[in-house]
Amino acid sequence: MDANDEGSDARHGPDAPTRPGPAAERGGPAESSDSGGRSGAPESGVPTEVPASGAPAEVPVSGVRSGLPEPGGSAELAGAPWPAVRSRRPEPVPSPWPAEPYPPGEPRTGVAALSLRYRIGVALALAVVAVGVCVHLGMTFLHVAPANTVTKAHGKAVDDWIYPEFEQNWKLFAPNPLQQNISIQVRAGIRGPDGGMTVTTGWYDLSAEDGHAIDGNLLPSHTQQNELRRAWDFYVATHDGENRPVGLRGSLSESYLRRIMVLRLDRDDAVRAATGGAGVIERVQVRSRTSNVPPPGWSREKVPTTPSYRELPWWKVPQDEAAGGVR
């Protein structure tokens, strides 16, 4: 091949400049051979721009697409200039939202988390409770306060509200508290299964039974503590010293005390203990045993220790109460 040919890459002299080849004339990079005989162009066919400093330019990954014609690979693109591909990062798109999101609001708790309908219901319930508490405190104050115009005009309404659940008993803080022990005892007349002979039982100390059940019990029942005491106080308040009823509540107190006695006798299985088998309680008799509390050892006070009794008349037990069926 002659050195003067246009397609020849031979030098015309030691100082003659190198004539660009066909690829360089079309705007592409000139081919150069390294010591290994490999071409300097990238294998992917994407041209790179070599800066003046000699450092290779970056090849953008986003600019390489499959199927692009390589420079010089088609006769139709022989005269078209191939644009230089530059590497640069895409500019960030401004966001309409702030860089830092607004802190989320605290979650609702309690009544505020309920819907409007339930909040109205809670408000009404609280209002009813508040009114009830105020009424109860007012009634309790009128009950323990000295007699005044309101209690004189509405004393019955106050008593109906207080008794019997909310009674205020100040005996513990009285200047002269109770100094006597009162126990309630009962005995029964039991008719045998043949309906002939009636057997009279011994005295059952019901107060001692309640005291034995309360001793050592951390949670004694209200019945064991107060049933007998309240029933006896009710009877004494509605009867005179001759055991005659005073007012309309006298017969009610007798019926109340009698039913308690029958139930207690049935619980103690008094019928079986007296007859050895079946039988019916025909009548009962109640008495109270009162004894003074002995003074402490350092006191010089002298009080009698002999107990006194108050016996009530025999009460006939109705047929519906005879077998302890009334609860």
C-alpha cells in the first residue's frame, strides 16, 4: 500500500501530523492501538470524549440504549455528526411538599376517642351519677344534722332514703357507749311426725353461733354481724316493757324476728335433734341475755356480773313457716 493513499495511516515523515482516518472525518473518535493491539473505543460502541488532561471521561449508564447504531456502522449515517455524550446527574425535581413532613398529631384517647353519640351518652351518665351523689350527700347531712325546718317538713322523705341501707350509727363515738353484751337465744316446740306429742328443745344461743363464725374470719358476712342485733333492736323499739306492741310496726317486728328464729332452727337441724327424725316446728320462744362488760383491772368501778333475761311469749308458727320454707 502506498503511503500517499488517503486511506493509509502511515506517517509522511517523522514530524508530520497524523492524518485522521475515515472515522475521525465523520466526527467519531480516531482509532488508536495500544501495546496489546486492542482498539481504544469502548466495546459498547458509545463514543466518549477525551479531555485535554488525558483522563477518560465518564460513560453515562442512562445514555446507553440497546439497538443504537454505532458510528460508521451504516452508510446512511456516514455524513451525520455524532453528538458527544456528556456525563451529568439529573437535576432534582422540586417537590410541592415541605422537606420535613409535619409531625403527626397525637392519637385521641379516653372519651375524646369515642364518637359523638357515645360521648353524649357518657356525659349524660356522668351527670346522673353526679346528681345522685349530691342528693345522697344532702340526705345524709339532713339525717345527722340537728332538727331544722327542712327535716321537720320532709323528715319522712329523709328517713325513707336513709333507712335501712344508709343508717348512721354514732354509738361508737357516744360519750357513754354501750357497756353490755346482749345475746339472743331461742327454743322451739316441735310436734312429732305422728302429730301427737310436742317436744320442747333447749335454748340455742344464736349470738354465740354468729360470734364463733366471725372469729378469725377476715370477711364476715353482714348477716352474721348485724341480723340478730338489728332484729332485736327493731323489736325493742316497737314494744313496751310488757312486750306489747306500740304503733303499727309492732306486729311487723314480731313477724320479722319470728321468721329469723325459724330459719336459724332449721339451719341447726333442731327438728332432727329433738325428735330423731321428721317433725314440724309448732311454736318458738325468744329471750335475751344481758350481761355487763366487766371493767378493766385498773378501774375501781364495781358492776354486777349476774346476767339478766327477758323472755318473750310463745309465738305460734304459721304452717307456711313451720318447715323453714320462708326464705
